[in-house]
Amino acid sequence: MELRQLKHFVTLTEELHFGRAAKRLHMTQPPLSLSIGQLEARLGFKLFTRDSKRVLLTPAGSAFLVKARELLLHLEQTHEFGQMLASGRAGQLEIGFSSATLLYRGLASIFADFTAANPDVHLALREASSQEQCDLVRAGRLDAGFVNFSSPPPGLEGMVMMEEHFMACLPASHPALKNLGARAGIAIEALRDEDFVLISEKAARAYRNHVIALCDAAGFQPRVTLDVVSLLSVVALVAHGMGVSIVPESMSRAGIPGARFVRIRGSQLQPSVHMVWNRERQPTGLTALIDTVQQSVKARRAPRRPA
């Protein structure tokens, strides 16, 4: 059974006239009659009854018409899907993220925008530490990652997804909070003698190094007493009085009771999240995802008009 025979059959059922059907199919009547005869021979039953005046579907032909239309629709959809794959508009992307990135940095809305614009590209999400994401992207086991790094890791393509001020994260009972006005900030050097909770080097080396560099610029090395694997864990431990930390401003939206966030005097906007991918791999949909992130960054940086 050939695709062209199915198209000939369906067209003839719509016209019930060989001459008109042949004209629609841009062919002459004899080849159309031959095609229908070959299809009937292949199926083993008559599709039409015909005489000199009319052409009618047989009961078996009517039943077969339903299946023929389903097959043609499926083939058309398959062809369209193949074209979308070829043009990068369909497929699956394996994407890494950290919980803090997804929940408090606007990544969920980026995924929603991407899915709305690219419904035929499935996002398979995997939660992992920033360092693990980079390792998986390099190995080709993730197509892209969203990492808590202040600079793109070596060997990967990257773009800044978010820039933020870094803030001091203190327990609510910390004595320094009593002496701060509503808009006052804190100097980093005021944390010189504190115990620090930081993300481990294994989990996010670049982020950890950035915090250490901030302290080093203030004239001291932080006394790190707890190493954890996520920013949420950092904030949770600080909230329980286990130390202090320096975290991106977005973590102030975590809503963890017992943690307070204080502006660091003189702090500047710093990259806090990067989207990373392997330049040697260009899976379907990756370019569209990069474009979505770029549009999100552009919208975030645009000056807000007064209401």
C-alpha cells in the first residue's frame, strides 16, 4: 500500500467522480482508476461500486475511509514534526538547575515562557549543585545548566542570567542588627571575627571564591566552620545561629524565619547566576532557550517607567 494510493482513495471519496477527482489530483482518469484498482487488489475487497452514471462507497470502503484519514493525518503530523526537528523547534533539552536558582532567581518564569513559545520542545529538569552541572554539561549528559557562579566556568560557553548585590546574611539575634538603622548597611570588615557558613568548593567553587575575595579585599580571611552544598542550606543554618554568610540578594526572598539580610556598604552589582552550555553540542531547542534567557535579562535591565 502506497501513500499516493491512500490520497487517491480519499480524494475520490470526496468527489465520487473519477474525472473531478483526477483533476484535483493533477492527473488523468486512467492512472487514477489503475491506482484504485491496485489498492483494492492489495486490500482484498472492493472500495467502490461504479457504473456509467455514479460512483459509491461500499460498506467496507466507508470503514476503510476512517482509517485512511487517520493514517494520512498521522503521516502529515510526522512530516511536520520532522521539519520542526530539522529547524530546531522540537525535541528534548536536559537542563540542570539549583533549587535557589529556580525558586528565587526567576528561572521558573523563564521555563514557562520557553515552553509557551516552544511547546514541542520538552524540558527535562535535573536538580544538581553548580559544580555537578558543569561536569555533566562538559560530559554531554546535560544540554545546559544554570549555576551559582559569578563568572563562567572554564571550557564552557556562558551568559549572565542575573546580576545582584551580595548581602550579609545574619541570625535575627545577631548583636550588629541592634545598631543598624532601617537603611543602614554593614561593612564586610564587621564580620571579621564571625564564623562563616559557605557553599563548599566542590559544590560551587567560583561562588565560594567570590565571597572569600570580598572578605580578602576587606583585609581578612573568613573563618569557615560549615561547608554546605546549597544557598538554601546556607541561609537555614545562619537562621539557626550557626554562623553568618554573604549571599546574593535574591536569597532574601527565601522566607526562612530567623535569617536577616543586610546591605553591604559599597557593594556593586555582581553576576550571580550563569547559564552554561557546551559549545561543541547544539541540541534541538538550545538556541531558543538562550534567546528566552536573553529576553528575560533584557527585560530585567530595562528601566522601569513610573506608574
